[in-house]
Amino acid sequence: MPAWRDDRINVIIGTLVHSQGAYILPRFLANLKNIQELYPASRIAIATSEESMADGLPGLLASIGLEADIIPYRILKPSYARDRIWNIACGREAIREYFLSLKGPEYLLFIDCDMTFDPSIINIMEREIHNYDLLFSGYPLKKYGIGLAGCGCMIARRQILAKVRFRCYEFENHEVIFEDNLLEMDAYLLGARIKKGIFVYIEHYSRENDYRSINPRPVGLFKRTINNSAFRCYAIKASVFLKYNLLWNIKKRLDRNL
């Protein structure tokens, strides 16, 4: 159990950190500090599979004046697997298990460390998840398009996270089904109430000073339709059967043509 009082915490902010994606880490951590200052009933959990990163994070956090729980984890994957999705799925699962080990927090907010966010993100996401179990806020992808159902900005209630886990597929042909796809499918099949939209200002960095940003705005009919959870659920099931990620490959073609 943590040394701090988990019954005073309502939201756990979970993020994964690895050296490959740490090019804005000081900026991201400073953003985290601002987020926590605006929502003191939150606690930060940082998962990493790299021993050097786990060793270096306490000093970096101290230099910013930020407290966080560091969660080391192992990457478990088939012998033929080579995609980095296993790192992501295992890290998110480590944070989910950590979250469920606490008795107080009601929500787990996932944000990615190559983005920065409106410091009011928790208040915004907590307001929008009212009457829902799972809420995705869209963010710009690094090159083109907008992701509306990714875990780069997602909040979930405890009751649904107790019933699902983070997992992924990589087939021997190296086609991949992402962890957020499977989370959405599993949650939908359990009857979870899922909401998607663009609720938060986000900057998504591809390099230290190169980013795409997005402001809160309504989502058009076409994008709402192709991101409908019922449609996506059966497309994901078909992807698993075909060992080919239909959603991702269709999305890439659509985004390039829009």
C-alpha cells in the first residue's frame, strides 16, 4: 500500500515513460505538475520497463517538485513478436493493476508523455464522463488525422476497469491489434457506456519543438459514424479473425484523403 492516504485521492493519472519517447519529458512533467495543482485530489503513476529510466526519474521529479509513484514492469510477449505495442499494453496493464490495488480513487486517467494538455483536463474529463463508464478525448496524430478512441487521453471508471484488462495481438505476420482497440471492444461487449469527442486542448509532439494541436470542438457526422463503438467492436472482432487491422488500415487511407 502507498504511504499516502489513497482515500483522499479521486483520480490516478497514469502514463508510460520510455527513453524512445521521452523527448519532451521535462515539459510533460511540468504540465503534469500544473494539472495536479488544479486538481489536488489526484495522484500520478508512471510506468516504465527500463531500469535506467526508473533509476533516473526520482531525481528528475524532485527537480520539478513533483511526486509520483514509479511502477517498473516487464514486457511479456510471444517469441516472434517485435512490435512496441507489447511495451505499451504491458505498461497500461501494470498501471490498471496498480489503480485497482487502491481503495479510494474512482477514476483512472491515461495520458501520453509525448503530449501536453490543458491543465484543467481532469475537471473537463470528470464532467464529460458523467453517466458514462469510458471516455475518450480525441487528439491529433503525429503526421495526419485525429485519433478519437486512443488511450493517449482516456478516463475510465473503476467499475469497468475491474472487468477488463489491457492486452494486444501481434500475429506471426506481424499485423497488430492495438491495446486501446481491444479495451474498447471488451468494454462494449460488457455493456459499458462509452463516449468519444474532442473535449481537451492537446499538443502532440513528434519532436521536441514540433507538434500538432487541437482545440475542443464538435465531431462531424462522418467521424462520429466511423468511430461508433458498435461498428468498431465488430470491425475489431473481424480484424482478430482476419489477422489484419481493418480499423487502422482504413483510417490511414481515410485520413490521407480528407
